[in-house]
Amino acid sequence: MAISFTIEKKCRDTLGRTGVLKTPHGEVKTPVFMPVGTQATVKALTPDQVKEAGAEILLANTYHLYMRPGHELVREAGGLHKFMNWDRPILTDSGGFQVFSLGALRKVTEEGVLFASHLDGSRHMLTPEKAIEIEEALGADIIMAFDECSPWPAEYDAVAAAMERTHRWAQRCKDAKTREDQALFGIVQGGTYADLRKESAKVIDSMDFPGNAIGGLSVGEPKPLMNEMLDITVPLLSENKPRYLMGVGSFDCFVDGVARGVDMFDCVLQTRMARNGTALTRNGRLVVRNAQYARDFSPIEEGCTCYTCRHFTRAYIRHLVKAGEILGATLLTIHNIHTSVQFMKEIRRAIEEDRFLAFKNEFFANYQG
Amino acid sequence: MAISFTIEKKCRDTLGRTGVLKTPHGEVKTPVFMPVGTQATVKALTPDQVKEAGAEILLANTYHLYMRPGHELVREAGGLHKFMNWDRPILTDSGGFQVFSLGALRKVTEEGVLFASHLDGSRHMLTPEKAIEIEEALGADIIMAFDECSPWPAEYDAVAAAMERTHRWAQRCKDAKTREDQALFGIVQGGTYADLRKESAKVIDSMDFPGNAIGGLSVGEPKPLMNEMLDITVPLLSENKPRYLMGVGSFDCFVDGVARGVDMFDCVLQTRMARNGTALTRNGRLVVRNAQYARDFSPIEEGCTCYTCRHFTRAYIRHLVKAGEILGATLLTIHNIHTSVQFMKEIRRAIEEDRFLAFKNEFFANYQG
């Protein structure tokens, strides 16, 4: 087995739990937030800075790396870990969500997805087999099955068809997989239709992947609907396997997801917000570029122990952002990752100390979104 | 005295020398290369990365910081060192060169320079007194006199007039200065006219600044002409004071400048090249974005001990540059600063070991520009 997962502590009042995910590149404590390194780099940071910010595992994007620099080149480089100088665990998505995001530029058939590159318009075909070939060349610790993600809103029949295809593709991914040192996760689809979600959870769970992901959420639907889908999906996924909620990364979603039994999260929010001059804090977002911070010589977040908050003021970071300086993005990215990782640590501690429900209630009493 | 300068070793065959420049924020070994942090940040690096790359002293730009975020804000922040979290020495220019570079947007009178901001077109006046006021608010260890830099080529009479005004302005700067913990350097002008350079060197040297700079070179003139100007200027500047050649930073100019008695250099070349995807190496420039490096899994410069060369390949950095990733600029900036600082260390060692002339000859035998 490429990975193993051990539950350490269960919450009394919710489905929340803490655990340890062992991978070929080390252990990850769950629940965990995975920063995104789309093109083999967490945007604006060196790997050392990513580590110092506390990240234990990264996500990289198969679609982007397939397009540039190409998976064969990454294979020649010795795999993604060596290529990008990251010796901790990596998870790669399958490219399914990215080609789905290309909209009019792609065409879905039973075989796979025909799409035009966002870089040069060249035509490519991603299939379950091709996705696995690419993910094996990249060499992440955890790889994802190639799925078809439905938009929101979408007609029942279309969502059902995409879900069924996702199940067939999941089996093809399983069949195509050759590397023993990588763990393949299945992905539950089904949009926001309760019966489809249930069906998908049962089918994917029955295929006995070492981990199960919930895809197709946080694609535009209201948050209560996402939580409803988690409520009906998660209990159908094997308890002793890690559960990964894809593409979700705001603090409220961390709390809501963990309470519903999710162990893993990833999101570009932390890094994208940073490049837009916005900091994530415990109480909501802080738009550093706003004029009110021009002469604010306090740190981004009082009490935060990240490199940024230990050494720089809101006034300085605002200056950098206004001046278009790269360091502004770097400092905010460090903070946003650090504070997200720290927040997840607090969630873990709350579960360990049997007070997660109180933590959750207190969090939502103060959260300003 | 805000600074002191001690010559440690003189070259047998050239005017080169090693020395120690003591400032309120620590010592600097000369000859020294000063990376540029125009807007209170060395572009694409954290201060920790700048230190790790070996920089002992930074240059920051008065014009830019006056325009944004404003010198009063920096003063309120506790000065530039605290604002940008850099506890080693800083040198600020006077803004003279920058307003000169604005071209049609500025008008020079005896009083000073009236100019339009590059940010919003608003009108401002920089005078010797105003430049000193700003530089005192910024609080660098070494501050520069406000000068008028002539373009190249330029008519004799215009260059002479600018030089004479520079001398009058130098005295006004001296008179305006109030802080005891900052050292004010004078600037020699005179374009590429030998008699003007000589006159300017004599006048500026006679004003007894704690250090003397040579301005108005590397503004388009051929390199042999720059060296010729150094040959006639430097010997007229007090031997026991640091000599600073402004805006010059290529390796060949380091060697040529040191051989002619220069102690300090600054340049945006290292950081700007990096952002354009180009690495500086001992033997010339390496355009990492070129296709020939796509599958080159060797470091930027074999034997280099910088963070970039210890951990990343040309292929990876090329990927980052092609993909427009910030980390590409960061890694190349680290290398370019590190290799420049290391090169200057080698120059120092060559002088200390009485073999600088051989070092110089060997360098030019291999240098490809």
C-alpha cells in the first residue's frame, strides 16, 4: 500500500476526526489543508517558504503540467518532487476539473475529453488512461481518478450521465494504474441531487480506493447546499479511509467540512487572494490595499507567528501591493498559508480535546466571511 | 562621524584596494556591490533572502519613495530600515538621476528640478534641501547629494553648466543636512569631458564629504570612455575615503572599476535581468528561457552555492519563466545577487593575496559579456 490512514481521535458531537496519513514522502496529520502548486510551484513562494509556512502536503495540477512543461520532461527530471524540490507529500488532481473548466473548448465522449490547450489552442485528448499515465510520470504520492465534473446548476439527466461516466472512468483509472507507490483516490460526483450523490458515494466506495474524494462541489452552489451534500455523502464513504473535499478552502468551509467528516481540503483561495492584496484572518478577509491601512503599523493579524506578521506591517505590505511589488504577493501568500495551516491545527486540537463543537460555535459567532 | 573607512590592503599593480566601511548599521567590506531596493524592497526577494544571497548593504531610491509611499510615512514607520525590515546598512540616492531620467517631464532651474510624477502626473519640486529632507526622513546610513546628471552625448557647455550647478547644489546639501548619524557623499559630474571631470573631482573632493561618488557614467557612453573618465577622476579623490561608482554593476565593470580605485557599486542589472529570465554567470549571461535549456537538469552555474543552484535546475527555472511564475524571478534574483556578491569577494581575495592583476587578466580572457 502506498499510503495508510489511521484515525486518532473522533469528535463526540460531529463526524469530525483527527488522523495520520502516511505516504512515501512522510506523514500528514489530518484534517489537513493542502496549498495548491498548480504549475509545480506554490505561486510566489520558494519551497522553503512553503515549508516554513507549515504546509505538509501540496496539490499540483495534472492538466497544467501536461500542457507545460509536459509530463515526460517531469519524468526525466526525476518526478515532480525532485523537479520542484519538494520532499514532502504531493497530490495531483487528474485534470478532469481543469478540462471541465475550459467550457466551450472541450468535448466529452465516453472515451475521454477532447480539448484545446489554453496556451496555444493545440488539440489534446485526456482519457482515464492518459490521466493515469501523466500522473504516474509526475509521481505524486496520491493521484486522483479522471472524472467528469458537472457545472451548477445543471439538469438532472446531464448530472446523472456525467456521474455514471465518472464511475466507469474510475474503474478504467484503476485498471490503468501500474505504480505501487502511488495511492489512487476515487471521486464522488452527482451534483446537488441527493439521490445521485448517494448513489455515487456507494459506487465509488464499493470500488475500494485507498481514499475517497468529493468532487463537483464549491462550483457555484450556495454553501448550505454544499453542506447538505456532505451530510448525505460522507456517511456512505468508508470511515477508515481519508475523505477529501476538492477545491474547498475558506475557514468556514474547513469547519463545516471537518464537522461532516472531511479530512483533506485544497484551494487556490489562499494564494490567489494574496496576489490580489487580500489577507485571510481568523475573523474574515483583510483587504490590505485599502487606504485605511496606509499608516497602520500593526501586523496583518495580531498574534500570528508567520514570517510576515513577525516582521512587517500592514502599511509596508500595502505599500508593496500598491507599488506592484512581488514581495507583497509573497508576504501575503506566506501569511495566508500559515494562518490556514494554523487554523487546521486548532481544529485538530479542538477535536483532540473534545471541544470541537464549542470551537465551531465560537468560530461562527465571530466569522465575518 | 556617521561612517568610517579603513583601507586594509592596496593592490601592487592597480589602484584597487580592500577596505572596511563602518556604518551605524554595521560593517561593509569593500569593494562592495549594493543590490538595489528601489521601492523599499529588492524586487522579488524577502529581506531574509537578500541576506542569504550575501548582500551587505542595499541602495534605495529617494525619488520613488518620495512619490510612494511618501517620506513622511516612512519616517512615521521608524525609518526605512524598520519599514522594510532590513537591519544592515542602506544608501539612498538623492533622486537626481531619477528626475533626470524623466526627460521631458522635468525642468531644471537653479532652485531645483520641477517634475511631473510618473505615477499620476502631479507636479513636484526637488531641490537640494528637499532631497536632504527626504533622505533624512528615510534615514539611510549613507545619503547622496542632489546632483544634475548630464545625458550622453551632450554639448560641452551644457555639461559644464550642469556640473557647476551640481557643485553649488552639493554645498546646499551640506548646509541643509542636520542628522549626525548619516554620511553625505558628494557626486562628481562632468560627462565625458576630461577637463570637466578633473575640475569636478577637485571641487567635490575639496568639499570634504566622508565619501565621494562618480555619477553620470554608464548612461550610454562606450565602456572604454567610462574607464578613461575613471582613470582621470579617481586619482583626484581622497585616497582615504570610499569611492562609489553609481549605477554600474556588470562583472567587467566591477573588475575595471576596482582596478581604477572604486570601492562601491550599485546596479539594477542583477534584479532586472532576473525578471527577464536571464542569469548572470562568471562567463557571461545565460538566457534561461532559451529552448536549449528545456531538458538541462544542471544548475544555473556549476559550483555556485546559492539557494537556487543548490536546489533547482535550468529546466525547472526555464519552466517557471515560461509559465510566468513569480518563483522564476525570485530564484534568478537570488542567483544574480549571490554570484555578484561572490564575485566581489573573489576580487577582494585577489587583492589581499597580491594577485589582482592576474585575476583581472584571466577574467577578461574568459568573459563573453
